[in-house]
Amino acid sequence: MKNKRYYFTLLSLSMLLLPSCSRTLEGDVIITKTNIIDIKTGDISKNMDVVIIGDSIASIVAHSNQSNYLAEKVIDASDKFLIPGLWDMHTHTWWAYEDFIPLLIANGITGIRDMFGDMETVKQIRTEIADGTMTGPIIISSGNIVDGDPPSWDGSDIADTPEKGREIVREQKAEGVDFIKVYDDLKKDVYFAIADECKKQNISFQGHVPDRVTLKEAVNAGQATIEHFYGILEQCSDVHQSTEFSALDGKEFTGFEYDKRLEFILNTFDESKAKEVIDLLSKSNSWVSPTLMVHKGFQRNIDIQYTKDDRIHYMPDYLVRRWNIDKDTVMSKAANSALNIERKFYLKMTSFIKTLHDNGTKFLAGTDYGNDFVFPGFSLHEELEAYVVEAGLSPLAALQTATINPAIFLKRENELGTVEAGKLASLLILNKNPLEDIRNTKSIHSVIVSGQHFDGDTLRAGIEKIAILNRLPKIDEVLSPIIQNKGIAQAISEYRKLKLAQPEAYNFGEGQLNSLGYQLLAENKIVDAIKIFELNVKEFPKYANGFDSLGDAYLKVDEKQKAIEAWEKAVILGSEFTKEKLNELKGKK
């Protein structure tokens, strides 16, 4: 997209000098008669015209009834409110970006921080956005999580010695990561080595406060963000001094055992220590991203009485399956106890947020979507609402966590975070004032992404097609019992009949056969799985993940050449995560 940012000074001056009786505003997109919210102060400039040229705001002037507009798109924003595009500062996007990004844009999210990224894929996404192949947000991304041995997540970079930690920092920086993400199981000496190497390499490190590290140690080491509120309430209690619950002994806290730890933290909360934490964070350069929605998601995952949220229908099927939300109807006593503790901990956390905020702690809005009951795009609005309704922040303070604060944190406030001439034209036009009710961030009239205008109704209609499809009976669930009772040939025959006769009656999405294939693999029905994957790539010849899955299945029966051919096709179609598997298999062959 053309960039005419060099016109700003001259054009802005000329607009101011034009006589009020008549003037012509010229640009690519012009927003007229809008009310601009100053995200720093909460002041509102009423009845303003905003001229966008290329990807940037060229000028902002008071509306005049005598104005003439020369632009490809003129938007009447009478009685509407203009704010910067929103940021979700804790996401997991790269692995499902084709499904997630449309949901982000429809919800006005124009910037994200990805907290676990395959850099080859991230670079590919950025290229597609830059060349106009896809509309998407600005993406700030880490590489692999840096964790101890064993790591919490497969695919993490394991730093089991200080030397290895330093090596990973250097390697990831060379790969082009924006920051290093540290995680739970790092040993203390390794963590400090990583912190020191990041300082030497001039790269930020962000993420979880490891179990063996206190909040105070993390802040003093220069950790730039504190995710999920981890370490904060612990620093207000005796948990790090407890023999039974000390993280220093390397004991894992999972499941209900973890909830016992939460209960211990609550029971030992100390007001004097809380004051020390307030002072520590207010004077530090560390930012806090509480990700309240993932904490709520954990509660919902335990609570089997939780009613399914209709937003599930906007989620890709493979994600919903991973959430495993179909549960028994009777909750165990242990689960009930755990749920109560989780809720008490959440209330303590939210009650402490306002105190921290009012005393100078810096906050970033993030959701941690991809986790159970956390919805890309949608949940950021819920996060902001929770800041106001549950934590007690003002609507303005909540908005700042998703607009100006990310810009300041990223050291890009000269181009992002406010509606001003010279800044990037990633904007949100709202039908209602979010300062009156934070829920009005959902009243989206238009989204502007780097100068490109998208009508809100059109965006909603686009993602509604996803929900309509996902509400239909899933074809894999139709075929599964047929395979069990009548065999794979009959199932494939039935698939073709139904798709021909009733294409709108079932969900025939490209992921359906893929899910069925992996279900068959799990049941050790490898030959049947291969036939389903082969059917899938015939039906969806441009579905990269289909070829990747077919290669996985071929490898199960030692058909290495066929696996290579399938994976090569997946790579051609854009599957970056297949490359490593392909190279490894070729090396063994």
C-alpha cells in the first residue's frame, strides 16, 4: 500500500490556513464529523474530519459544512466516536492465524503480541499482510518458549544450564524474534544468565515469573512483563518460605495440588508485604498483563455446569476439540473445591489491580486466547470490561491498557496509540461512547487497518459465515459410526453422496476429515486414516495441513517416500511448520 507520510507537515499546515468558508480535503479515506477521544486524557474533540493518506493520518481538522471531499472513501461518522485500534498483548496466533486473524479484525484488534511463535511462520504472515494478500494486525512475536527440563510445553527451547540459556538468547535473536519469552521451570541460575545475556544482546525478556524466582528478583533482573499476575500475590505471602509449598524445591503444582497452593497464598496474604509489592512495581520498568480472561477460562474449564458460550461457534473445530468441553453432569467434591479456590484467587487478584494501578503500576491488556474459553478478538472486549466492572478501573484507564500503553511499552508511541496526525491509521469507529460504558468498544461501526477501511457490518457478516458452518452437524461425527459399523469404503461413499445431495446441511469444512483421520490414528486404524487423509487432499487440494497430516499417516506405515511427497506439497502450500519434519526425514532416508 502506498505511504504518503511525507505529506503530513505541509498538508496539516495548509488545512489550518484554509479559509473557513470553503475548503477541499483530499485523501484516500476521509472520516467526517466524528468525535475523537483523546486516549491520554479522556477529552473529546467533537465534530472533526480526519484525512487518511496511504497508511497514515495526514490531518485532523474541525468539520465545516463548506468542505468538499476528494477521496476514494468518505465515511460519515456523525455522532460516532474514534479511538485507536486495539491491541491484545498476550496471544497465541501463528499456529492458527488463518482462523484467528479474521476474528481479530472484526473485533477491532489491529495489533498483537504473540507469546510463542514459529518465526518462519510469523515472517510469512507478516509478508502476506505487507503485500496485501491478507489483512492483519501488527505482530510482535517471541520465538519458542525458553523453559527448563522437562519443559511445560512441547516445542520449547530447553535451557538446562546457564550456558545453554545464553546460547538460546543469541540464537533466537539471530532468528529475528522481538523478545525472549521465559517460562515456569527455569532454574534460578539459568534465569539470571538469560537475563544477563538479554541485556548484553539488547533484547527484552518477558513472560512468566519462573516458579523458582520471586517477583522481586524478576523485576530487579529487568523482566519487562509479568504475565498472568504470576508472582505478584506470591510476593505478598509466605509461599516462597513455606517448606510444603516453596517453588524453590522444584515441586510441580498441577491440577488440584496447584489449587492448594493458591489457597495457601490467600491464607498467608500480608498487607505489609503487599505495600512492598506496590512500591516495587510502581518504581520498576516492568509491565503487568493480568490476562483475566484466561483465569476465567480455567474456572469455566473446571465448572462442568458452565453453559456453552455461543462464541464457540466462531472457533475452529480443532481448537474446540482440544478444549474438551463435553463433561459429566456431576461435579466431584474435589472439582467443586478447586473451583471455589480459583474464584477466590481471581477475586483477590482483581481487587489488587486497582490498588496497583492507582499507585503507578503499568498494565497491558492481554487475553491468552487459544486457551479454554478464551476467544480471539471477542475476549479482549471482555478483558476491558473486567478491568472496569471487576477491578474497578475507569473506562479510560481500561482503554489505555489496549491502546496507548502498548505503544509506550513497545517504544512506538510516535506512530501508535493515539489518534493524531502523522500516526498510523489503524483506528476504530464506534457507534457509542466507550467512556460512558466500556462495553461500547463492541459497538463497532468501522475498522481501519493501516489505512484500509472495513465496514463493521460486513466484517460481522464475514465471521458469521464461520459460525453458521460450525453450528451444522459435523461430517466427521456422521462418518465415524459408519466406519465403526460398516467400514471405511461405506463411509467414503456416504461422504460423497451427502456432499453432492446436501452440501449446505453439514459442516464439510476442510478440517473435518482431518479431525476424523487423527481420531482413526489414535484408534490405531492407520490404513483407514490414510484413506480419509487421501480423500481430504482430493477434496481440498490447497489445504496445506491436509498434506501435512497425510505425511504423518504415511510415516506410521513406514512409507517414507510418500510422506516426503506429501510434506513437500504441504511446504509448497505454505506450511512452514512442516519444513523441519521434512528436513529431518530426508536426513534419515
